[in-house]
Amino acid sequence: MRPAVARRILERLALEYPGATTELRYSNAYELLVATILSAQCTDARVNQVTPTLFARYPDARALAQVQLPELERLIQPTGFFRAKARTLVRVAQALVERHEGRVPARMEDLVELPGVGRKTANVVLGHALGVPGLAVDRHVLRVANRLGLAASDDPDTVEATLGRVLPRSQWTLASDVLILHGRRVCRPTPRCDRCVVLSDCRDGQRRLRAAARPTGEARFTPRRPRAVSGGRRAQKPPRSFRR
Ligand code: SF4
């Protein structure tokens, strides 16, 4: 896709979702890192219910690094997979203390070296808490970017690289936020193309609407599968549990 079209799509979505940002509540990079890890397989709203107590008791990495696992598991139980998440949080906190004096580093290379932290989590923290553009690719971004033709891959790292090439770096965080919101509200797994503000730039959506308008009995719409994209960035590390 041409960068000019990609930017036009981003501008329309930014107008549609003014103030788009992560729905996780946090006051610093440490808190956002913890909240993002907890949000794996869990809604942001549920994470926001447990983090106030968690952050009050363990306000920084040094405190969290010394927590007793049963206590932490009890606090984060509502977020699901709480035993694995508790172990990950303690390991992350210990790594922050040992390698970064308890602070969250502001470089992708350092963040993805933390236990259980993948590019998505790193980009969320960079983009929202550390002032470094971050293009987090979650399942919504993956779906919407492919339907819009902004990318053509089911690999998050490849989609991140593709979007990064066609969008200005300064817009990466915003792009991720508006694509996530669009994926949650309109371009859902069953998309609402008839109410989509970027329909004029979406061939996939136009095909869906044409197919829906055909008389009964004609061939049903079949979404195109993403084409393989060559030259994209490859995953830097293999998946870990709760790597996001
Ligand atoms: S037109 Fe439909 S498929 Fe395309 S982005 Fe909008 S909702 Fe998604």
C-alpha cells in the first residue's frame, strides 16, 4: 500500500477516535509494564480492577521483586493464569533490579530481554509511558491491517515492520491505538463495514458489502487470506509464556 493511502486511513481513524490511547490505568512505566503483562488473556477493565491494590502494596520493581508468590497470586487471581503471571512479574521485577537499577529501560532491545516481555508489551510501554514511538500489534491490529491492505501477513512482527515502513515514526503509537479501537468497535471479527469510516479505502469491506447485497443463491463472500510478505522483520525471540 502507498504511504499516502496509509496516512489517509490513519488520519480518518484518528478523527473517528480522538484521544485514543491504552485503556490500562498506570502512572509510570513500571505500572504500565506490570498492567500489560497482566492483560494477557484478560480485559483491560479487569486488569484495572486489581492494579490499584497491587501498585499500592508494590509501588516499584524493588518491592515487587521481593513479594511472596502466594500473596501476589491472590492479588492478581481475577486476571486469569495468575500463577504463571505471578512468576513472570517477579522475574521481570528481579531483572529490572539486577540489570536496570529498578527502572524500566527505554529501549526495545533491553525490554525484550526481560522475562516474558515481547515486542507488543515493549511497544505499549515505549509508546505510552516512555515517549518512544511504539507500534504494538495485537490481534485487532493484525486483523484490521490485513483487511485494509495495510499489511499482508498473519505474523505480528512482520505486520509491525510493514506498518512501520508506511507510517511516520511519530505516528506509530497513535496508529496502534486507533487500529485497536477500530478492531474492537467496528472492524470486529464480523465487521460492520456499512458503518466504517475507511470503507472507501478498504477493498475487503467493499467486497463484503457487494457480496451481502447479492440476491440469495449467489456465491457467498470468502475473505482473502493474507499473502506472504517478503523482506519483513523476523521475530527476534521465540514465544515465551505470556510474551505479548
Ligand atoms: S470496511 Fe469493513 S473490513 Fe474494511 S476496515 Fe472497515 S469494517 Fe474493516
